[in-house]
Amino acid sequence: MTRHEIVAPSRDDTVVRLASEAVGGPLGRRARLGSSWWTPLRVLLALTFLTCGVGLVQKDWCRDHAWGAPGVYTHACYSDIPPLYYGRGLADGEVPYIGQSEDRQVEYPVLTGAVMWLTAQLVPSSDVPTDRSRWYFGINAIGLALAADVAVGETMALAGRRPWDAAMFALAPGLALAGTINWDLYAVALLALGMLAWAREKPVAAGVLIGLAAATKFYPLFVLGPLLVLCLRAGRMREFGKTLAAAVITWLAVNVPVLIVAPSGWARFYVFSKARGADWGSVWYMFEHFNVPVLGNPQLSTLNKLTEVFFAVACAAIAVLALAAPRRPRLPQLCFLVLAAFLMTNKVWSPQYVVWLVPLAVLARPRLWPYLLWQAAEVAYFFGIWGYLIFVYSAEGYQVTGYQGISSGWYFATLAARFLAVGLLAAYVVRDIINPERDVVRALGTDDPAGGVLDHAEDRFRLRFNPGGRGLSIDRASANQIGG
């Protein structure tokens, strides 16, 4: 295999190879590649639009019936976007954060609020509220589809010689079902752009884009943790410092003006996040439902501390793994582990959070069967949460005709299945880190296509397991090179 040869999935992945038998079998060794107008990027962009289109069709009933309950649950087509158009004053011309009453304040970071307001300005005037909500949803759906295309394109670029791995993102069932529940795909696209800037050894641009992503949704900041650990191991702290400084300055530049003009509106996201109890999708919600001792009924302050402690312990374990692994992990591997740890320990795990994980999962471990198992669990949870809400709706005395939903037992089965599927995928990533010869990306002779200055960099600092059983120790030879 030559240095720049593109990996054919039908040769590389057992599942794809078996599936390819339906269309003539794996690509031949002498097949002519690169001669078609349909380049990998164009194919992937088309597939992404197709997936987003399927998602829009799945939302048809809600668009025709103005997202009314309980129909949004019985037809599994719920979206936050139309209800918030009216509920947050956007339909009345209100500007997010500024002068809003407490019950209408936008509960998202400022760039998401900006997108909500800007797209509201594009809605044609009409005296019919349902028409305006359809327009608002449609405009946002187009914007989110474009963001998904950006994210898929950048994922392809980060995959190096494995561009077709991004098809796992482009065709993800989670993208079709959950991509238009909220505005998360804008943060996904910005983070993907930031990671690509880092891969192209542009640390300042990477920091700016990560800062913008974090001003859209908070989770992109978690990428800085893996970058810190990997740069420490590789002795590339100067580049990390540039990225960190650019991210902080950018985040402040976006947030401080809003903080000065509307402090209570700006703080709404942070106050709301801290004040939420165990909510849909989280393991804490399951503990609460089944009255698990200690974990099931803590005070809110205790719950916040528990989630923080569990996440901190998980991050510490990931850091030790990264510093002690026989070969420095790839950046997407650590980013996936940190984000998976956050979701598994968080108070809330909404259905749309699947789009956070998909691109990182594709880059961290581009193998189909555990990925498909996880996506199947996400699909089961997607329909499970709406079915459970119908069950709750009926239990509260509301009239529901037709589908009566699923009981709490079935709902929590889907919740546990999703939790275990993400855990299984994380376990495979950990296995690849401990045994780097199992990493299919590195099997090509590459190191870290998304690593930028980390790609093929030598270790300058590493932890080693003491053979005498006395725990970890610093590799003295490597540590002595840090100041060199």
C-alpha cells in the first residue's frame, strides 16, 4: 500500500466486506480510483443531505400539526425549535438575553441564542402561527443540514487516508432522528473545524474555533483536556498554550458584551444547568426512579457534587491512561473517551446529544459492528423516550388515542442499553490505546492524522508502571528531556 492510497472500506472492514457481496463483492486490487466526478467528499455531502432529508420526512406529522402534544410523542417527531420560537419571545421580536422576563429567557450559550434570533428574522410575517412555526423550523433545518455537511466534510479530512469512515457519520441514524431536535449541530461543525485547524498545525485558529464552539454549546471545551495531556506527553506545551489562550480570549470576546448588557439573561444557561435535577436519559434519573440507596435520592447540591466527582475521576483515569499507554493515544480517541465519560456521568442525556459523539466515535474507532450496535441503542432510546412520555402523559390523566406508549420498565431498558453501548464502544477505544497494534488507523503505518504537531512526535514525558508493583513512576529519561 502506498503512502497516500485511500483505504477501501470493502477491503478493510469485515461487515462492509460481507455487505458488499450484494453488489458484486469487495473493490478489486486493480480497480481504478479517482477518475469519477463523484469524489469521496461529494458523495459524503450528498449522503449527509439525504440523511437530513430522511430526518425531515420523519418530522412531517409535527410540521403539519404544529408540534402539538401528545402527537409529537406518538409520532416521535418532537423538536425544541418551534416551541422555543414562541416560548422564548422570538416570534414577538424579543432579543435573547436582553430585557426578557425570567420565564422567557433563553437557556443556551450566547451563539446559540444568536442563531435562534437570526433565523427568526428570516421568518415571513403571517397572522397564522402554525405557518410561522413551519417556516422557522424549515429555515433552521436547512441551516442544521449545512452544519452537518460541514461537520462530515471536516471529519473526512481528519480521517486522513480513511475518508470513507466519515460515511458512518453521514448515514448515522442518530443524525437523521435527532439532528433537528435542537441547535447542537452548529457546535459540532465548529468543533470539527477547530480540530481540523489543529490537525493542520494552526493552534491559534484551532483555539478561536474551539472558543466559538464552546460559546454555542459548552461541551467543546472538553477537547482542551485531551490536548493538554497529549501535548504534555509530547513536549508541545507551547502550541497548547496558544490554543488555550485563543480559545479563552474568543470565548470572552463573545460572552463578555452580553454579560455586561444583560447579566441575568447571560447567566440563565449556567444557573439552569446547575439547578436541574436528574433528568431524562441520565443514569441518575434511573437511580432516582428505582430509589437506589445513596445514588437515588440525593439533594440537588449532593447530586451536583456526585456528577462532578465521578466525571473528575473518569478524566483522571483517562489522563493516566494517556500518559502511561505504550504509544501516545490519538487525539480523537481521548476526546471520545472524555465526552463519553461526561455523558455517562451527567445529570441530563438528551436524545440530540448523540450528534456530539458520532464524529468522535467515527474517528476514534472506525469499525462498524460496535458502532452499529451503539446506533441501534440510540434509535431504541429515541423511540423509547417518546413512548415513555406518552405513558407519563396518560398516567397524568390526559387523553391519548391510539398508541399508548411504553411502561417505565421498557423505557429504562432502552436507557440502560444506550449507557452500556457507549460504555462498550469506550472499552474498545481503551483496548486500542493499550494495544495500539489493534488500532486500525495506525495499522496503515500512520500515527495520528488529527494530531497536528502531535503526529509522529516523540514522547518527552511518560508514566510507566513499576514492575515491582509499586504503581506508576515517571520515565526519568523522558522527563529529563522536558527542559531540553
